[in-house]
Amino acid sequence: MRILPAAILAIAVAVGAAEAQESSAEEAPGPEKPWLSELPPLPEIEPVSRAEIGASITRGVDFLISSQNKNGSWGSATMTKGLNITAPIPGAHHAFRAGSTGLALEGLLLSGDRRPETVAAIEKAEAWFLRELPRLRRATVSTMYNVWGHSYGIKALAELYEYREGDEAKRSAIKNLAQRQVQRLQRYEDVNGGWGYYDFDEATRKPTGIPTSFTTATVMLALHKGKETMGLELPSVETDRGIAFLQRQQTPDFAYVYSNGHRYRPRYSINRPGGSLCRSPACNAARRVWGDPGPTDEILKVWLDRLIIRNGWVDIARKRPVPHSTHFANSGYFYFYGHYYAMDCIALLPETDRSVYYQHYAKIMLSKQEKNGCWWDYPLYQYHYAYGTGYALRVLSACLEGAK
């Protein structure tokens, strides 16, 4: 009978060791600068050449050209798995397709590739956007994936606006469509401030659900891009509330808790730095571009360093079919999202500080490219190939600036 207590003790020791392993990854910060930790210096790497980055970009562009739907969009509702993210039809898939197409189109435009076949793909995607984006709404009162479509729609439209320089009629249509996306985002802002994509409780006309830090940062950066590129008129009440929401989500070490309710559990695993590796770049960049001096250059660099040095914490979640099933409750779909917004942080640094980061992030992207030229991090029906490749192309296009 004494075997049972011994077994229980062994289990307790094992659990304690596992918890200690996660805790040891979070060094105790200092009282004056709680965002600092005893991170090692960035590792030495072989420089990545412009030729290597250019070849990778071309392979990614070729993948998008070959995988584009006949109607000009990317992605589909096919290729389900045992556990699928809830997606009420047809609205959820319209939103997934809009977001994926926005990222793929942005990636093509930023790639600088202007081969005839690339131009044809851009024009097909542009036609789809002009036709379909005005129809984008939330799927149900509980599911608002359309927020991603509106946000990445604005980002893609901003690049199209620059691409169509000299064609004022086309630019006017693009700007008007982008302005309508702003109105949609204004409508779907949460009553608590910020934006989310679920509202499972009250199901009200204006969402009263689960605003998240990263969705809010995504919206705020898209709105800023639209204003700077196309001169969009933005609602000051909603943008002020968006920044205030991000400030409330920040912990002293500049991790950002996952969603509104997580403020009351700031040291829950996903809210710790290991779980915020891919959220903090977006949230820090959003606050900075909107004039909030809180995320200083030092803080931007600390979190850029974290994502490089601790990349394994999120890479281990990449391609896993079940969300939040690994260390710090990371999900596969965090991966390329975080690297995409790291580019916004790098662009905010002094020019002399950028090159080392461009080199490291280029190296990471090159190592994750698939044999067929795409990038993906989470099996989302059949949208992940397009959005992952769009994210990666934006990263590599920015990294060309830092290539030797």
C-alpha cells in the first residue's frame, strides 16, 4: 500500500519540474526596467545575401501565382481536419478568404516582382477585392472573423493605391473601398474598446464579447497604414479607445495579455513573455505609430531579441493542428503573424540598428520555406498557405534592406 504515496510523490516532482522548466525560461526582471531579462546576446549567423532572399521571394511569388483561385482570391473551405475552428457558413469563410487574399496580394505587391504572370495575378486579385470586399460582414453575432478581412483588406488596398499611381480613377475606387472598411471596423468595435472576433455571451448588435490585444493591434496598424498612404478619415473615438485598450493589456514587462478577461490572470502561461512573443511586436508597434511613447526603442529591441532567441517556444507550436496545445499555450497561427509585425518594430528603430534584425529575421524565414515555395504555420482549412506566404513575403521584402 506504500507504493501509492510514492507514485503520487513522483508525479508531483515531475509536475514541479515541468513547471520549473517553464518558469526558468522567464528570468526575474529588475525593479527599474521590468522588461529586461538575462537574455544571451543574439547568436552569430552567416550573412544572408540579397540573392538568397530574392530567390526565396520568387519561389513564394510563384507559389501564390500557381495556387490562386480562378476568381482571383486565395484559399477555400476544403481540407478539414478532426478539430476545425468554428466557422459558420458562409460568412466565416468569406472572412477567411478576404483576409488570406489581402495578405497574399500585399505580399505580391511588396515583392517587387513585376513579371507578366505576377501582374496578371495582381489584377485578378484586385478585381476580386473590388467586387467582394464590399460584401464582407460578420458571419453571425457571435463570430466576427470579418475584422481580419477588413484589416488586411486595408493593408492590401494601401499597397494597391501606391501600385496604381497615375491612375486616379482606379485610386479613387481603391480609397473609397478602404474607407468603407474603416466604417465596418467602427461598427464592429467592442463596447470595452478594441476589437475581437468572438462574442459568445450577449450577442448584441455592437459586440460585447472578447476583444483581444493582438486583434486590436492588427486593426490599429491597418488604420494607421490607410491614413498615411491614402489619407483615410479615421474615427478618433474608436482609435483613442484602441490605444487605451492596448495600454490596459500590457504587463510591466511589456508582454500583452491575450484578451480583456486575461487582465485578471496576468501570469497565466499565455500572458507571460513566452506566450506573448508574437503579440508584443504588434502591440508595441501599434502604440508607437499612434504616438504612445511607452514602447521605447529599448523595449522594441528587447522583444525583437526575444522572438529571435526564444523562437523555439513558438516554432514548436507551428503546424500543430490543435490551438494552444504547447508551451505557454502558444498556437501555430501565432508564428508568422509575430514575424510580420516585427518588421514594423524594426522600421521604427534608428537606421543604424536595423540591419542585424533584418539579417536574423531573413534567416528564420528562409529556414521555414516549404519545398513548393510556400510558408504555413497552422492548418486552417485551405487558407493557411496563402496567408502564411503573404506574411513571409512581407518579412523578406523588408529584410532586403538589411541584406549584404
